[in-house]
Amino acid sequence: MSTSAPDIRIGPNDVLRFLLELFAFFSLGYWGYLAWPFPWPGLLFMIGTPLFAIVVWGLFRSPRAKVPLDPVGRALVEIAVMGSAAIAWAMLGQPIVAVVFAVVALVSGIVNLRKETAREESA
């Protein structure tokens, strides 16, 4: 008796989304490092802000989220994390990075929402 793993397909948007997540977490840490006086509270924000975002993402938005949400809830969590990263770049005086990141994250999120919605409707 063999059990086969479900067919997992990783597409280009999945890779892009993973890179966007990593960039968002990096952005929040970088913001914490530059926006606050060092060592305190700069060190706290440099570590705490991305750590908080990672925990929130893992609990509510990741593919294996511990707290399952409907599409609207998942979208709100994603908007909060990605929007915070874009705002961090704007606060650091980098509006072009903020806008490019926000637009790429928005388009990727919409593509992913359509894919998740289609998957849920077919199930």
C-alpha cells in the first residue's frame, strides 16, 4: 500500500510571491535599523518588526496557516504585511522602491487570489 503525496505545482508567481515575502521581511528589518536610534529601540525594531510579520504571515497567510481564513481575511493579512513594507520604504525616503514593490505585490496578490478562489470553488 503506497501513499502518494499530492501533486504540488510551483509556478512562477509562487516563486515571485516567496521573494516578495522575503523582501517584505527584509524591508521591515531594514526600516527598524535605520528609522530608530541605535542600540535601543533600533535593535528591538530591527528584530521585532520582521519577526512579528513572519509570525502573522505564518499563522494566517501561509499555505499551511494554523488559523484558516476566508479569502478576504487572507487578503487583509497580505495587504497589512506587504503594505507595511511599502510604507517602510516610503518612510526611508525611497518612494520609487515603495511604489514598485507595492505594484508588483498587488499584481502578484491578485493573480494568487484568482488561483486560490478557483481552487476552492473546484474543491
